[in-house]
Amino acid sequence: MFEFFKRKKKEPEANENLVVSFAANDSILQGYKQKAQEQISYLIDFIKENGDGIEKYGEVLFNYGVKVRFEEGDEAEHMWVKVSEFKDGYFLGELNNDPNTMKLIKCGDKVNVLVKDVEDWILQDLLTKTKVGHFSNAYVKGNANRDSQ
């Protein structure tokens, strides 16, 4: 089932620290969230089969992440959570971004994310340098490039 990694082309590393603003009702991002939700069982099944990344020869072979909306008062940010486990309908992990406006959470905080709240997800094979998911990446990067010009 997971032979996909042996066929996928390698992708260059991307800047993962982008801060980009979008309208709350951005229809393109909503479409990516729908796609992520439709395919999230792939990530869940992979985590269940491979655990917390399978450590062999002292190295972790896989990383998992989910993007979710965090709210604090009137502020909202969409940030990545590095997933360590899937249990009882939740992704368990730690916040993998430094919030831009939020004060009550910080990078490294332990968080639980319900499946229904996932807006995007990524599965990285560190051995083959391939990725699955990460549906909104090109759109977010394209808007970041436009904002910086």
C-alpha cells in the first residue's frame, strides 16, 4: 500500500516559516481542506502501521504533520503540529510553529487535534526525501511571494 514513496519524484526543501494572510472564507483554501479531509485516512493508516516514525539505525524515517486553526480571543492562526501519535480520533503532537500573534501557546507545546479540524497534512519520508499531502503548499507559497514583492 505504501510503495508510493519509491515512485515519487524528490522535491526541493521549502521555506516552512511563511506567514501569509488570507480571508477567513478563502474558497481555494477551503478546497484544499476538503481534499485533505477526503484523503486523511491515508495518513491515519500510515501512522497506525508505522508508529511514531520508525527509528532504524538511530534515525527517524518518517515525519507527520497536520495544519490546524488555533484561536485566541479575536486572533486566529493556522499552524503546523508535528504528530507523534494517532489515538481515539486525535492526532497527538506538538506545535511546530512560533505563533505570530498568539501569546498563550508557543512552539513545542503539546496539543491534540481532532481529525475533523485538520486543514492540511503532510507525511514526509526522510529516507527518500518525498512528501505526500501538503495540499495547500503551492498556493500559500505563491501568495507569500506575491506579498513580498
